[in-house]
Amino acid sequence: FSGHAFFRLDDPFQSCLGMAPPGVLTVEDLQPVLAEHPPHMVMLSACQTAMAQVTVRADEALGFPSMLLGHGVRVVLATLWPVDDLASAMLAGQFYRFWREEHQTPAGALRSAQNWLRTADVFTLCDLLRPLKQVPGAVGGLAAEARSSLFQLDPASKPFAHPMFWAA
């Protein structure tokens, strides 16, 4: 999932993933779906999807990761804080490249993607976005906009080197 998410500290079962307007998909809504056919892995590339409310018992935490794992998902990737849209998209894309094309474990692929993102310079990022700007619709427009903003930086700079972009 890539989009927006909202963690509800007051009622973690109502924490939700933002869907096409006006919809949301709550933790509570997901439970019956997962009961029948849990996927092997879920990546939640949205803000604060790894947040959890620790309950009275120290071994219980309520939120997306615990619910997904409790319903048979074997691997959950989620974020701990608000994430930058472009950095998150780049990280997710590289994660899947390392996982699928280079056959790394999910943990290894995440580490490789994080290392790639923190060391990628403006030239590398713009080169990766170049073919996407030709895609019709929102994707092409967003890619072109991202390239334009990156072109304003020093080509050798590493705009996502700070841990706030890759450590969440």
C-alpha cells in the first residue's frame, strides 16, 4: 500500500489507510479479509503505519503490524513517522528491485534500499525518474515535478542522506 495512513491512539482498531475519496480501510475492516488469505508480505508505504498503542499488558501492541502479523502475514514493512513522498516512493521501488530482481531477503532488500537512498545523488535520482515523466496522467506529472525540484539542487548532492528520509 502506498498512500496516506492515520494512526488513532484513542482507538487503534479505527487506524486506517486512506483510499480513493471518501473511503478508508481500517484495521478492523482488514481483519476478516486477512483471515481467509493472508499475503506473505505487506509493505505499508504511508506515514506512521508502524505506530502502535501499547496496552495495559506490556506484550500487547495494537496497530497495523501486530494485526497483520497476528492474521498470518509473515513480513510487514511499515513506517514509524511521517515520510517524504518522493523518498518513500524511491525507497519502495528500490526495495522491490533488490527483493525481486536480486533475490534478497526482505530485511536485506530494505537495508540495500536504505543504503541506496541515502547515497543516491541528484543525477542518479533524476535519471531514475526520466522514463516516468512520459507516463500519462498523475504519475508522469509527479515525476516531472520531482525532477524539476531536484534539478534546482547541486547535481552531486545527496538529498536523502539524512536518516529522516530512510530510517522510518
